[in-house]
Amino acid sequence: MYGTIENLKDSFGSKKDLLLQDITDEQLIMMLEDQSSYIDSFLQVRYDLPLPGTNAMINRLCIILSKAECYRLFASNDIPEAVKEQEKQALKDLVKIQKGEILIMKEDTLDDDITSKEVYFGDWL
């Protein structure tokens, strides 16, 4: 699962108590798990899952998507414009990750096998 329940709660800022008053931690965990699976569907095209360690970018994307989903499910789909824009950008970022335009992990390339060679510039320096 990407992200944490604490990060998700904190992402609501001053609206946290109002919006989350009737939502259980179990519901939030299920939401994070659902969004994590959704993210994995993008990642599995390019990366072996599960990802090793934690990834701040993926965690952030999960929080953004989960936050938007909370508004959809528990606030009568009354999503603030800023949250809609964040969600839209998060989805664009996932597509870029899937295409390899954004790398979330170092990929093995031929450049890793190249050893540096000493370069001689002459004595005019």
C-alpha cells in the first residue's frame, strides 16, 4: 500500500474533522489499498512489483488520488477545484511513468557498463 492513513488525513487540512468525522480508519485504508492497486496497474507495465522500499512520488500520487476519491464517496462528489486539478495532474504523471517519461527508479542502461577513460588535453592548459 502506498501512502499512509496519517498522510491522507493530513491532506485535508482544516477540513479534516468535518469531512472525515463519519469515516473509519478501515474505510480510509481500503481506499488507499484501492488506489495503490490502481497505481500498480500503471507501474506493472514498466517495473517489477512490488517496488523495493518506498517512493515519495508514488506515495504522494496515492494520497492525491485517495483524497479525490474521499470527496467523491463521502462529500456527495463535491470536489474542490484544486483537488480536481491535483488529481488530473496525478493521472498525467502516472501515464508519464508508464511511458517511461518519468522514471521512479533507476533503470539498467548500457551507460552503467561504460568505464571512464583518462582524457589527455595537452599541456597548453
